[in-house]
Amino acid sequence: MTMPEKYSNKGPGHPGEFEIMVMLAILRLGPDAYGVTIREELERETSRTLTLGTIYKSLSRLEAKGYLHTRISEPTAVRGGRRKKLYHVSATGLRAVNRSLSDLWSLTRGLDLGWETS
């Protein structure tokens, strides 16, 4: 059985809910986002408790899909001379986030969910 073109595995596909949340956290944090700060942002702004393993697995998937770019920071004394892997959302990732959020907002239109949509 062949899948319709709409559902084929060409390109990175659509990000999942948690992947969208990770990219939004990175966008909120700016150019110095790294694993620990991403986890802290997600835990502060959502109802989730997360492990660094969960964060790094998602970051790896997002990077492989082309949704994230990375760079390595200079060593810092605070980290004992170790470098950080810093993440930022690529243009492809930003388009994916915008598309996904737009789809979600479209689905909520006309529903009384008990929260403001201003």
C-alpha cells in the first residue's frame, strides 16, 4: 500500500508537540540557549518535569531535521573550562513552528475552551 504524497516521508515533516515546545524555549532564551537553560525554561513555563536526557534527545532530533543550528561556546571558568553546545532555531525550524502553531490556532477557532485567545 502506498501513502498519499501528503503523508510521504520527504523532508523533515512536522515537529511534534514537545519539539515545538523545545524550539519555543530556544527562541525565548536567545543565542545562548543550551541544554540546562532549555530544561529550566521549559520547567518554569510549562507543567512538565524533564530530564536532561529528554532535552538532549529532542535537541539531537531537531538538529538532524534541520530545525536547529549549533555552535560551540568558548570555555568558561564557571564550567571548569568546558565548552557549551549552544542552539538556535534555523529558518526551517521557525517556519515549522509557525506552521504548527497556525494549524493549532485554526483548530481552536470557534471552540469554547475556557481560556483567552487575545
